[in-house]
Amino acid sequence: MRATAPALGDAARELLLTACPRAKARGARDLGRLFAADGIRLAPAALPLPGRPARPPRPVLVAPAEVPRRGRAGSPRARFALLHAVAHIELNAIDLAVDTAARFGPGMPPAFARDWLRVAAEEGLHFLLVERLLRRAGGRYGDLPAHDGLWQAAADTAHDLAARLAIVPQVLEARGLDVTPGMIARFEAAGDRAAAAVLTRILADEVGHVATGNRWFRHLARESGTDPAEQFRVLVASYFRGGLKPPFNSSARAKAGLTNDWYAPLGTAGPRCK
């Protein structure tokens, strides 16, 4: 690798400060390829990573409780709103994965950053696929308000890699494993095979994303000599607002390394603290 190759932190910072969603999604793909080809040094940014990623003027970001209801279940309006919410989640997931690679990668084996940049690239693909569905439906990403709580997990865990891996992939993304099969069934019932196929692809990839978080979480637990399931429960009780709510997609979670003993006792998590 050339000594003058750009640092991962600098490239990630530039991507995090990219406001255009489509440019961010495509940039995540390019960043992952460049790092895999040894075109980027595993080094921190010259300037601090941003506390918040750049966002486009639309959608308007509101508190979670202020997001409008999606309308009658099964209606075209409700299905559009559901896809819009998925697109918003995927856009935030790009930033979460890029931030994880750049913030914690320099202190980890190179495979760590490579894994999370691969996740970021797949999240970028998901966004582009869902955004295409929105356009086919006559709209686009930004047409509806979206809540501003997704990035809070990154801010809360910016100082602790174990907490980041517990909350982002193994709670937030694992929740996607629980709810996406129902979403697929809803679109199939409406005859929207294209949307069902995209969501099926997303579900398969998200199992891998949760597995990546679980694998690296177990790596940290081995290094510290702690029980990974017990540490997971402690961190979730400390950093996640509210308990984990069933029903759980136990088979998909198990494929990702999240066996029932990890999360079943967390139905009523304790108060959040830092």
C-alpha cells in the first residue's frame, strides 16, 4: 500500500458529511471496494468524525412520536409509507456502519473495518433498491417526515465499541429480522412482487449484518475474559431505552449467533444509563 494512500478516517468523514442520499449510498459501495483493494490506510481521520452525519433538506426530521400514522393497513399509501421508513433506516445504517469502521477500526484487526465497510456497501444497495421502489410508486425518499432517533444509538455508544456492537447490530438490526417477514407477507398479499423481492434480499443480508456484530462482540468478550451473553444483557439494559419486545424471529436470530438465552431475559430492560 502506498504511504500516501488516504486514511480510512478521512474518507469516512467525507462520506458521513455527504448529504445527498444516493451519493452517500454509492460512495459507501466505492469506499468498501477501495479499502478491500488496499487503496486506503487503516488510520484515523485528521479531524474528528462528525457528531451527526449530513442530511438532505427532506425528509423533515421529527421526534418518533410525531411521525404520522401510515394509514389503513394494506393500502397503497400505507405501503409507500412503510417503504419510506425502510429507506430512512437503510440510509442511517450506512452512516452507522461507516462510523463504526472509522471510529473503532484503527484499534482492531483490519478485518474489522473491512467487514463494516462491506455492511455499509450492502446498506447502500438496500437504500438504492428501496428508493427505486418509491420512485416507481410515484414518489421519492423525502416525501414523508421521518424520525430523528436512529442516530442516537451512535452518539450514545461512540466511546465504547462493545456497547456499539451490542446496540446497533444486535438490537436495532436484529429487530429488522423480527418484523421484515411480516412486511414481505404484506407486499405479497398486495401483489407487489418487486417490493417483496427487495425486502427478501434485505432480510437475508441483515442476518449477515447481525452475525458480523455478534462475531466481533464475541471477539471482544474473549479478549476481556467475559461471558458474551451476559455482557450483552448488561449493555442492552444500560444503553437501550425500553425492553426488547417479542415476538422474536428466533431462527433468523440463531443463524446470526443470537441464541434465545441472549435476549429472552431482556423483555423488561432496566433504566437507561451511561
